[in-house]
Amino acid sequence: MNVRKAVAAGLAVVLLTGLAACIYIANLRPVASFTVDPASGISPLDVLFDASASNDADGTIETYLWSFGDGQTASRTVPTISHTYIVQSFSRVFTSTLTVVDDLGGEDTAVKDITVDPI
């Protein structure tokens, strides 16, 4: 009788473990958000990008991928970075893009425009 109870308990544990392994909770996507300071100015324009407001409700943000709109990009594990914009003879609007990637591979993107005027 005790052997039957032990076998039944063992089977129950195996069955419950197998069911638990099949349960998948979807990854909530992170939310990308950033500020720029300043958003416009005269060349050369040093801009501070701050993505500290980005968040991930069910984990952590692992990577901040930046595209500055002038052909330059950066990948960081911290939310802040600075970038210098240079224009020669005419005003230009650069569209900067932030993509955040969370610890489970979820992504979100945010964009902001930077206006740079020549000297």
C-alpha cells in the first residue's frame, strides 16, 4: 500500500512539473522614451540623450540602441549618451531614434527631431 502511494505521488509530481513547464507567460514589451537637451541650436551642437524614462514592466532593459539621424549609431547598456551634430551651410533636421531591448528580447522604439543651424 505504501508503495502505491509513493508511486502515485511520484507520478503526480512528474505530471505537475510537466504542466508547469508548458505554461508560458508572454513577455510584456518595454516602453522606449527619451529626452534631448537641447533639441535645437547652432552647429556644432552637443546634445545629451537621456532614456532613463524608458521602462520594462516585467523585467529589465538590457540595451539602448541609438541612431542619431546623421549616419552615426551607438549601442549602450546605460540610458544616457551625448552626440555632436555638425552642419556646414544649411539648416538640417535630424531624426534620432531610440530602440530599447529588454531581457527577453522585446523591443520598442521612440523618435525625436533635432534641428541644427549652421554658424
